[in-house]
Amino acid sequence: MAEINTSRLRELLARTVGPAPWYWKTFPKLHAASGQPFSWIHQGEQGPLAYLVSLLLEQEPDKARLALNTYCRPFTMPSNQVGVWCPEGRSIRLTCFDTEKLAAFDLAEIAGWFKQSSERIYAATEPLAEFEVPHALEAGMHKVEVPADFRAVDELVVPTSYPAKSKDEPAMALYVFYLHAGLLEVLPQKWFTANQYDVGYRWITRVARDPDSHRLFGECHGVGDFLLEEDGCRLAQWMEKR
């Protein structure tokens, strides 16, 4: 195989969506059917709306359409839809909304609400569809019941915590959703163990697939940017160390 250009991968990684609120500037650009652009806004680190990221129409900056709490990641979908995935208890939750139907609400309505709740997503409109999968699935391929609204999405790579029974076992995994096919591949990160890293303080923030080599690459908070072996489970090299 030809040598992989890690500079190109780092450029791709810089545009890869990461978790709210830290990576909110990477969130996908969205437009209404009318052509009006939506904007993502970080509500700051102080006050009752601290760490929230809200979605609003640029022409209505005082009205939110969607509010995301920490660790949420939106992803693009066809037509006027937007998807969001986030950890939810011992599961990963995937949900999607029709941006044309998202009702506007005043952020004052939810001021302080997220701090008292385990919810990570708030909208005044019910989602089109959603489903959950547990984050303790065994390594390998699994069939999952994927609602029809998600099946237009090809691949979604989800870094998640993983239940390790010892300090030598993987503490994180990649859940690779092939939503169009109703399949989920679980890839435990064999290199990421409690013996090697301070789990919790160090964690995999975002991962993407190289369209040329099809290898997975990503970012580990506080450690650096990495490239995985072809099996998607072992570390091939650090592209850049922090």
C-alpha cells in the first residue's frame, strides 16, 4: 500500500465533527428549504445556559430550534434532516429531526434545565425517529434495527467508552454504524487501556475514515492525532503528538 499522507489526514481531522461544546465550530452547515442558513451558537461557560450549543436561523437569532448538551454530535442527513448522536446512560442514542418542523423556543425556557436533567438534547418538536444501542456489545458485526429515516446515511463512526474488566483491556471502542445496511461494527481500541492512559481525562474525541486508504484516524484528547491499523483496533502510528 502507498504511504499515507498524514498531513492530509490532519487537515481532514480538523474538519471532523467533535463533541459539544468544545468542538461546536466543527458542526455541519445547515440550511432551511427556503435557503435560509442556520447557525450553531455556543452559549458560553457561565450562567444557566453554560456549555449549551443551540441551533437557530440566522434571521431569528433570539429563537432557538435545538439545544445540545455536552458530548452531543450532530451529523448531516439528506433533505432537511439533521441527526444527533450522544451517550445516554449505558447506551448510545441516535436521533434525527426535520429542520423545517423544528419549532422555535426561547432559551430562557430551559435556563438551568440541563443542569438538573440527564437529558442531552432539547427540542420543542418531537424527533422524526430515534434508537439506542448499548455500549457493551461484543467486538464484531451486529445487526441493528435502524429506522427508515436513518437509512440514507452511509457510515457514522462513533467513539464510545467501553466496559473494561481489567486495566489491560480496551476502555474505549469505535462503533461504526453502516446505517443504510442496518449493521454495526464494534471495534474495541486495544491500544487504549487504563494501564497506558489516564482514562476519563484522556479519551478519543473524534474519528473519521480516510476516503483513499479507508483507514480510520482520529484524535485522543491530550495525547495527539492517531492512525489505526487496517483492522481498526490497533494503533499504527501517531500522526502528531501533543
